[in-house]
Amino acid sequence: MNAFRRALAERVLVLDGAMGTLLQERGLAPGGCPEDMNLRAPEVVAGIHREYAAAGADIIVTNTFGGNRLKLGHYGLEKRVREINGRAVELARAAAGQGFVALSIGPTGRFLEPVGDAGFDEMVEVFGEQVAAAADAGADLISCETFLDIRELRAAVVACREFSQLPIIAQMTFDDGGRTVLGTPPEAAAVTLDGLGVDVVGTNCGLGPDGIFALLEKMRAVTSLPLISQANAGLPQLIDGQTIFPGTPEDMTAFHERMIALGVRIIGGCCGTTPAHIRAIRSALEGRDPSWSPPPRRLFLSSRGAVVPLGSGAPCAIIGERINPTGKKAYSAELREGKTAYIRREAQEQVAAGAALLDVNCGAPGVDEPAALERAVFAVSGVTSAPLVLDSSDPQALERGLKAADGKVLINSVSGEDKSLRAVLPLARKYGAAVIGLALDAEGIPATAEGRVAVARNILAAARQTGLPDEDVVIDGLVLTVSAEQKAAPETLRTLRQVKAELGLATVLGVSNISYGLPSRPILSSTFFAMALEAGLAAAIVNPKEERMMDAFRAALVLLGQDERAEAFVAHYARACVPPSLPVAQGAELGIRERLATAIIEGDREGVAALVEEAFAQGLQAMAISNEGLLPGLEEVGRRFGAKQIFLPQVMLSAETMHAAFAVIKERMQGETGPTLGRILMATVEGDIHDIGKNIVCTLLENHGFEVIDLGKNVPAERIIRVARERQVDAVGLSALMTTTLAQMEHCIKRLREEGVKAFTLVGGAVVTEDYAASIGADLYGGDAMAAVEKIKRLLIK
């Protein structure tokens, strides 16, 4: 066994503390490159490592958090990735002694498609370069930390596995609302990362020990992996113009007992922690019982924002079957044209009807299936939080879809044939997916339950050999139509029972196949569905919009004791018994203004241009289209975002739809300049190279009708003042992500006032608080992108 993994099983390990703040205390200039210190001032970096090792850290983390070529490119160091990361490992190794050296990997600062412009393969290559350099230099493990985008973290983990065989720690950063900036809760992150086969999962930064513990509790509910806690030394405070982390060394140990009981096997520190904090953590572990037994592993599927259990006593999961071109000419035509309107509509309607998972199939004649499946995954993920079932027999399409996915998906499917097993199982292992195993092989579908279980056993053996956990294999007992083989139905039900009893695996069926070729199909299908549920069916591929099927499903869950106190049944049917008070117009009955607003809310980038043209044809002027149709839709998006009904990916999709609508309006206006709500200057302050949040605010401001002047990142106060005066802006927005650049905000606002620039000021960023904004004299505080836009609107629009 690997030495790190053995140590993890034997005791709780201590990981070191903050690096950046100590580097700045010892010579790193504001806005300088921390990783360059490995080359320019190696004795400083080595000294910090030695202090942490002397304090009792078992794991010394390299000074490489921004050591990828995209981050290093901001300093002209993109060609020195191997040199910087290799040297960092050497410095950590010299200090660690008998301890472990962990390569630190942080995010690149870019979001992946469709939220951003980065491709999955591009990110794997970027992270792979860093991983390969550290592995060659002798790192013991890899720590992926402080990630905000689950897709970027997926790419980082894939790179770790592709370019090394080192153990992997994977961590995301969550806000005090319990989600990442893109809406991922800790449960979804843990399920996704568990599926990818990381060694340790957890969270770092953003919160103190109490907040971190609450997040880890939620992770423990869905994973049996060891956990890691890397809390900040409390929440930052501004005292006498300096950012202070108030947590004492003793504060860092307050949750030790509960952490250890929870299965936290690594405890370290993040922002604000010092060797003194690490020494306290080490001391508090002395004399404690280090033993821990992982809970049984269970199967969960995930999306960016949700988790669905499968099997192990969980209620049967409904898999919506409608995103399938079989017998659907209109959908097939859309696939060939590269459109997704049908996909998005069906995804929303099926989830509303009760689907927990969505089967996505894009295989039709004349369709580029790999491109279509990627497009479909983006489309479904943009309008629902339901985890996906990727339905394809094309390995290339499957891989494209797996790269596009936000979470742990279910592959539909693999058979018992060697060719199928060799093509599909490695993809599931690489991208952290579960698989549906069809109980058939080269000889066809066995006639008996015993024969189908034998095929299932072979699939399970192949999955184990590939490295997939048993729980990630779901067996399809196969439904044959009773119009042709009436005796096959009892064999399918026997298969369900035997797979569960003999192999301990979850099962799935395409239920409606049972009634093919017979009249009144829902009667037969729903009855068979109820029988299959009693036999232990874990997931059913059905049309959730078929009422009789869902009636049977909801009733069976009550009768089988899976709907406790009949709560779901009562909630559904009590609501259904109440007549609507007013008729609600839908679809084509909506007026053009309402349809424009709906397009923005639903992120219909493909259809909004035609709606704008239709609005012009009906005689609406550009301002009416914008103010009476498009902007009300964006306002509703803001309301839903504020209520946490949707998250940043959906907001950005709506913003892109707004952009597509405005493109048509501008073309119609033939170069005319329409009125704007105000002119806003935006910049990330000097010394800070992070601009994701600022860019999002810029996009939303533009789509609300503001003129935006974006100066980019690392912008000196003198340039901000000069441009603000020259362009006579109405407001200046300043962003900072690092505590060390907060002072530049205060400096810039002070200079704006001294120079007599009459513009409102807005500040925001991950480390900026409302109290800090007030203390430096900012007019507005932007807690998040939508909040920033709303506050600017209220201030400037009279």
C-alpha cells in the first residue's frame, strides 16, 4: 500500500497552514507572483516549510497554488511551469523530513464551458503539465484546493490520474450559505469527487472551523471517503486598516473531537493560520484514539446542484425517458440542426412531472452524435439540476458527454459482450460515472433469471477489474413485451430479486417496453411497474408525464413504506385536488412581451432572436422590446437568484440570451446608439489578477442596459482615476479577491475623492465584506453579481 494511504488509515494527519500571507511578510511585493519565490527567494519558501514541519505538520504543501501556465502567464512565467513546480517540490522535500510532500493545485481563474470559455481537454492539459512536473520531482500526493467550479475540479482530478499515480486530495470552497459561487452544495461535490476515485475529499478556505465542520457533516452523509478540514483562522476583520484573522490557535481545535468522530483524517489550516495554529492542532491530537471505520459505500448520482440516491433502501428513482429521438421527427430534425429547444423543454417538463434523473439520447440518422450529446448535456444542465443518464452506444459520444457533465452520471449502457465492456467501463472509471449493465451478451438475452444473473455477475467482475466499485454497477433485468413473450415478465421480476439478493446490486428497467403492441398500454405498464417496485426495483426509465404510471409509482411507494407518512403522496394529490383560481395562459397564448421575458428566464439563446424579430413585426419599438419584454425577464432571473432558486450558471445563460436579443435590436437600429442607463467603469485593483467575478458583473450590467468600461485586472489607481474623469462615468466598480489587495480599494476610493471624480463607488469580491465597504467610504457593497447590478440600478435610475 502507498505510504500516504497507509498513514491515512492509521492516524489523523496534520497538514500545514497558510503560505501567501507569510510570503508577503517576508518580501513578496503586493501583486507579485508567489510561485516565483521558489526561484528568486528559495530560502524564504524553505524557511516557511521548515517552520510548519517543526510545528508538527505531517504534510508540507508546495508553494504552487497558482503554478499552472494560465496563472503564471500573468507574470510572463508560463514557460517555466516545470522549473517552478519541480523546484517547489525540492524545497518542500528538504523541509518535510519523514513527512509527506503535497503538490498544491489551485484553479486557473477561468470557468469551463458553457459558463466560461475554457474547454475540458484544455484544462486537463494545463493541470497535467503541473502534475507531471511535480510527479517527476518526487511529490508524494496532490492537493487540489479552493476550487469554485466543479467541472474545473473534475478536469484537475482527471489530469492527476492521467499524468501520475499519486494519491489525490480534492477540496472546494463554499460560502456561508453552503454552496460554491456556481451553486454546488457539499453533497454534490462529495458525490462527484468520490466517483472520480480521489483519496480524500473536503473543503478549505472561506469559513472557520465551525462552518467547515457543518459542510463536512453534509459530505459524510454521501461518501465513505476520508475527509479533510482546512479552515481559516476565523473570518477576516478589518482592524486599523489591516486584514486580521481573529481565530486563535486554540480556536482551531474546538471541533477536533467531532471532526475525528466524523472521519476527518487530515486537519490543517488555510488563510490566517500560522505555525502556531498548526502546533496547536498537532498538540490537540495527542492521546486521541485515531481509529475510524468508514461507513458502507452507497450509490449516489449528482449534478452541479443536486444529489440523487440509487438503491440501498432509497425510493425508486424515476428516469425521464423523453429526450430520445426514437419516433420523434421534430426532435431528430432539431438534432441535425444543432438546436436544443426540445431538449430544454422536455427536461423541465419531466422534472416538473416527477423525474429525478434524465436520460439523454441524441442518436439519430444524420446527427453528429458526439457534438449533439455535448450540446444536450449543456442544455439540460442549464435548465434543471437533475443528474443525467447518458444514453449512447457510441464511445466517442459518451466521452464527449462525460466531459461536458457537471457531476456523477449514469451511463446507459454496457452489455456483457467483451467489446462493449472494453469500450465503456474505462470511460466510467476515468470520468467517475456509474453504469447500467444490460443482462445480455453475445448469445442474446437469457430466457431465465438465472441466465441473466450470470451475465450480470460477469459484468460486475469486469467492472471490478477496471476499478469501478460494486455500488456503481446497476443491472437492467430487461423487459420484453408480453405481446410476444408473455412468460418473460415473471422472469424479469425474478431477475430483480436475484440480482439484489445474490449480487447486492441496484436494478433498473425500461418499464413501458412491457406493453408494446397492445391497446391501453398505460394500464398494463403501470401494473407491471407496481409489481417491479415490490420486487425491489431501484430505478425506472419511464415517461413521467404519463399520469397512470406516476399514479402507480406514488401509490406503490406508500404501500411499500418508502414514502414515510405518505408525505409525498399527500403533497401531490392534495395539491392536484385544488382547482386553479384563475386560468393561466401558456405557450402560444402568451403575448410577445411575456414570451420574450420567458425566453430570458429559460435561457433560450436559440429562439430569442426570432422572438425579437416577431416583436418588431408586430410594431414594437426597440425600447419597448427591451424595457417591456427582455428586462422584466432578467428581473425575474435576479429574483430567483436572490431566492436561491437558480444559481450562477443559469444567470449567465440568461445573460447570454439577453446578449443574443440585443444583437438583433442593434442590427435593426443600424448603428444608432440607444439610450443607456448609465456609464460604469469596472476594474480589479492593482496587485490582484482575479477577474472572474468582475467579468460576470460586467456582463450583467451590459445586459441591463448600462454602458460598461472594463479596464481589466491589476489596474493602478491612477489609470482608474484618469479614465473615470475622461469618460465621465456615473459609477466606479472595484473588485478584489485577495486580502492583501484590499488596501488598494481604500487607496483608490480616497484618490477618487481627492481628485474630485463625482462618481458613485461599488466594491465587491470574495474577501470584501459590507463592513469593510462602509469603512473605506464605498457608496455600495456588491455581495454577489446580481446584488451589485440591483444596487447600481437603484442608485442611478430615478
